Amino acid sequence: MSMTKDQPPGGAPAGSGSPSEIHLKSNVLTLFDSTAVAVASVAPAYSIASTIGLVVAAVGFTSPAVILVSFVPVLAIAFAYYYMNKQDPNCGASYSWVSRTVSPYLGWVNGWVQVCASVIFCTSASILIGQNTLSFLNTLGVVSSATAGSIYWTALVASLWFILITWICLVGIRATANFQWVLVAIEYVAVIIFSVLAVIKVLGSHPKGSTGFHIAWLNPFALHGVSGLASGAVLGVFFFWGWDTSANLNEESQEASENPGLAGINSMFLLLIVFLINNIAMQMLVPSSVIQKQGGNALYYFAQQVLPAPWNYIMLLAILTSTIATTQTTLLPASRITLAMARDKVFPKVFASINKNWLTPAYGTIILAALAFVGIWLTTFSSSVNNVFGNLISQIGILVAFYYGVTGIASAWAYRKVLTQKVSLLIFAGILPFLGGVFLLWIGYQVVVQAGFSASLPVLISIGLGIPLVIIARFTSKGEYFKQKAVAYDMSLFE
């Protein structure tokens, strides 16, 4: 089975009307646009700022090795996305592919997990936007330290930013892509320039506490056994999470069966370069023990060691713009996944509504944004909700490992009948995605075991809740989704 080139994107049954009546604005994003969105979704400055302290705490000086170890299986999943998208450029992406090639039940749960991860992340990232905005304004002397530290001001600023982000998502994919180009340029220039200057500073003046580069930093065998590998790798997966947004925008892309998959692969290599350069530069200039103590402030602390004020404020701006970028590009795929599910008549019909002027899933976007908006204020006013939410955020990599892992294994299964007909197909659509998928599911399991059942309960509930919900969807669905038979892809698109 394969999707023919003249078949409209999103070939699944529509939620109300035919696919031609429920469609997004097509042929908008170029390969460069898709790559920018994929890179912005990962948001290097945000990922480094929020995660590098945790990675160093878990594995010490071998954090560059963790980045390499995490890169390999996630790249394997990027290959899976390329080959699956080539056959079926549906904005549901992994949800749709797993549903059609493995099981509609597993596909539905997979889609649910992605939407859960997206809403949870949008809530957390919005709060960080509020904190970073107030910190930046405090640094400039615009607001007081008391205001910058206020949880209520943080929630208010977070909400205002999130409303703006949601509005840009609503008015169209072109506006979103243009906005992302600006944000990506700011963060990439800042992270790379500060990293290069740090290396020059170490080589030229040897500041106290600095060190030269050590090849052992890149040695994965220097990680602390299975526990160190799993703890570091699940954080590393979070480092790279988000590039798959380009696949969820395939129906709005030029060369829909080709460009979104290539954008995901291209972004992975760009991200690897940026992460390694910055991580190595940071460890050369700042001792690992100091990085660990800085926590979420590690990247800005690093910038302060490179350049004095006001020049190091540029990094604060980069972290802020990066967080804004990743919040927007996390809301985007969630609205496209729920659109695809509603189009298949297994999710509330309202999520399949397309705004006639903007050609975006406006109502679905607003509903998902509203859930994240409520989360912002619940975590502000309720300490118990905030604690539960904190556990969810700390283990969100498990959700990502789950749906990436399932997608990798699904790719190998989908092409099982033709893998031996072409060497590249065997390696990049079969062997690598399968091994990458198994590895990601394994590290997710290892993290749950190490953290303990009680600590992992919130994230396990997020996954487990998909089981009763898919049963409800099965008995309330009026479409053909749950009746479809699994298909195996052929070689027609490769001949």
C-alpha cells in the first residue's frame, strides 16, 4: 500500500465531510521553512538552559557523550519519519502511520501521548517564558527583584506571551514560519558565538577552573553503567525532542512527501553540532561541579563567564526567544494531531474545524491552548498541582521515548515485505528505526524503574489514561477507523 502522488494529504476519512472539505493551507512551507520550524521546535538555547545542569548532575564530565548516545537512536527515528511520511504525508504523522500499519488502537494511544506531552510542555515552557521575561527586564532595571520573583507576575506575563503565541498559530502557518526564522536566528547566533568565544578565552588566557578539551568526554563507555546511560539518555532525548514538528506540518509543506522528512533529518545534524560545540565549550570554561550547581541558570552563568554585562544579556534574550519558539512549535503539532484524529472520527468533531480565512485548525488550537492556560494558573495557585506537574516535567522524556520508540518499530513493520529489495531501505527504514525504537522504549522503562513507581506515577497515568479513552473512542466512533486492516508499504514510491 502507498499513497499516490495525486491523493490529497490527510487521506483518512474526514470528521465532517470529505478530506477536500477539511484541509489546511497547502504548499506554504519550503524545505528551509520546515527545517527552521524543526530546529526551533527543539530550541537549543532553551534545551541547554533547562537540561544541561541535570545531565551534568547525572553523568558528570561525560555529558557530551550522552548527547552523542542520544543522537543516534533519535536520528534513527528521524529516518523512520522520513520513510513513513514518504508513503503517507498526513498531519497526524506518527498517530496516523502507527494506526494504519500496526494497530488503530496503538495509533490512537500514540497520538494521545503526543498531545499530553505537548500540553504539559506548553504549560511549563510558558511559565519559563514568564520567568525569563521578568529576569531579563530586572537585569535591564525595568522591574524590581521582587516583581521578577513574584509567582503571580510570572503567571500573568506567561499568560500574555502564550496568548500572543496562540494568536500567531491561529492566523496561519506563513506567519508562524516567519516568526520562527527570527527566533532561530537570535538563539543560534548567540549560542554559537558565545561558545566560540569561550574556547578562544580558554586557549588564550586559561581562566581559573578552565581546562583543555578531553577526548574522554565523548566516550560513551565512560558513562556510569546502565543507570548512568539510561538517566543521561532520557535527558538527551529531551534535548533533541521537537524536530518531528515538521512532519505534522506536512500537509502545509511543499513537496509534502519529501521535505518534512528531510527537514527532520537535517535539523538533527544541525542540532548535534550546536549541542556539542556549546557543551564542550561550557565544560572547558566552567568546571562540571559548578555547572551542576547552577541548574537551570547554567547557560546564562556560562555567558557571564564569557563576556561582561551588558553583552551577556544577549544570552538571556536568546534563552527567552528560544523558549517562545519551542512553545509555539509544540502547540502546532498538537493541534494537527487532534485534527487528524477528529478527521478520522475518533476525537471530538470540533478539533476538525478549519478556519476558512486562515486555513488553520482554529478551534482545536484554542482548546489545547486553553488547557495549557489553565495549567499555568493551577500550578501557580496550588502547591499540590505544582508538585505533580513538576514530576511530569522531569520525566516528560519518558513520553517522548514512548512515541518515538513505537514509531521506529512501526517503520520496520510497515516495510517488512520489501526491506530486502533495497539496501538503503533495509538499513534506514528497517534496522536502524527498529533498534532505535527498542532502545528508546528500554531507556524509558529503565528511568521508571530507577525513579520508582510513585515518582513515575504521573507520567504513567498520562500514558495509561489512553487505554480507557481509546476504548471509549472505539464504542463512540461512527467512522471506519477502528475497522481498518493494517497495511504493509510497497516499493512503488522508490521505483
